[in-house]
Amino acid sequence: MAISTYDTLKSGIADFLNRDDLTAVIPTFIDMAEGQLNRDVRHWKMETTAQQSVTDDLATLPTDWLETKNVQYYPDINDTTKFHPLEYLSQNALDERKMNSENKIGEPQYYTFSANAGAGQFILFPQPKARTDDKIVLSYLQELNLQTTNWLIEDYPDVYLYGSLIHAAIYLKDDERLALFSQMYGAAVQRANASSDESEYKHDRLRTRKLGLDTSRSKQPNHVRWS
């Protein structure tokens, strides 16, 4: 049976365990595996962008945010020629800058993260002038969330399968198979991450070769990898 959806994954887990009495807990195995996958898998297919409005000095993190690539500030989102990147600072460092500058108003140059009632937020500094059209454009890695299907289970079903089987083995106190499933999971994750690295490498190599055809551009830097 091919595994490419949430339902076929549940069936595959039951088949591997050769058990028909775990139906109620198999979704928990998958949830636990997905939490681990969000810590272990880093692939270019996780990359996405979002446009977030700025209110005072705050912007909301997307609910599926996992890790930031970069943040661009747009004083006027309708004028795409005017923007600049924001530099990350720790919250302590940003608070120190605020204090030393008496919390000045101006074009934001830095950002940090905070939590408000459990929701993630960006804090920008300096606080921008009151506007209705300023925004940030966030490039980030998106959390994996297997509801029906997703790219990871379609491309690398063994990652989901062995990740789930690890938690099944823990539940069943099966140390022998826990070691086996852990080894298989680690290898599957490594293959998924390596395929992303290889794709990025090929892109860089091709771009470098094209740049080399034009001596006026041959010294430009290569594509900057996200990882």
C-alpha cells in the first residue's frame, strides 16, 4: 500500500505494527512525530512568504510560522521599489536600543519576537510613524501540518512512517524496534534534507556558470542559501 495521505499513513502504521487494537492512539503517534519533524526537517519546500500589517511597532507572526528567513519593511506596500531588510536583535538588545534612544520614532531597522497571550508577534524598532500602508514581508519556513496530505508525505512517506513508529514503539515499550525505527527515521530525515541541499547546490552551480558567461557580472555573489 502506497502511503501518501493521513489515512494511508494510519493504515501503514497499523500494518507495520501488526496490531488492530491501536486505532485510537495512532493519531497521537502521528502528532508526536510531526512535532519532531518540525524540529528535524529543513527543506526548501517549507519556504513561503506572508505580508503582515504593522500597527504601532507590532506585526503578527503567521500561525504556521516555524523559522524566519528574512524580513523586509515596506513603508508603502503599493510602492515595491521602496523597502529595506530588518536586522534581528534579541529582545534584551532591542530594549537597550529603545532605552538609549528614548524610544524614538522613525524607519524601523530591527526586529525581535515576543508573545502576547500565546500569539507570536514581531516588535519593530524604531517604531514607525503612524501610517495605514506600511507592512512587513516575511520569508519563512512553514510548519508541517498533515491533515489530509502534504508535500513531505508525498515525497518522503518513510519520514512520517518511521517517525510515527518511534512513538508507537515507546508506547508499546518495545526497545528493540525502537532502536530500529529510530535508525530508519534518522536516515529518512537525512535523505530529505540532503535532497534539498542538492537542489540548492545545483541551482547555485547553474547560476554561477551563467554568470561566468558575462565577465561584467562574473564577480557577483552566488545565490544566498536559506539554510
